Amino acid sequence: MGQIFTVLVLAIIVGSLFTALYRLTHKKETSSTVVKALTVRISLSIALFVALLLSYQFGLIAPSGLR
């Protein structure tokens, strides 16, 4: 369940990045839409990082180590 959540959030983050790139290069809109898409990306990235840290802290995930 956690892996699906992580992959889904990563896909949304990448989608937000490409949305900002598309709006920046192809559409001649105001910069507010680009800033909004990048703000969503940064917010989701921080939320995912915090969620992973909390999952580790509460023992929901464990490091596998390098082999």
C-alpha cells in the first residue's frame, strides 16, 4: 500500500513539473499558472519526504541497506 502511494505521489509530482513546463513554453499565459504548478510540485515533494520520514520513525518501513 505504501509503495503504491509513493509511486502515485511521484507521478503527480512529475505531472505537475511537465504541466509547468508546457505552460511556460507553449502557452502565453501569465506566470501565475506556472508558479501555481511549481508550488504544487514543491508542496507534494515536501509532503512525501515528511511522510517517508514519519513512516520510518513509526516503523512502517525499514531500510533494506546496500548489498
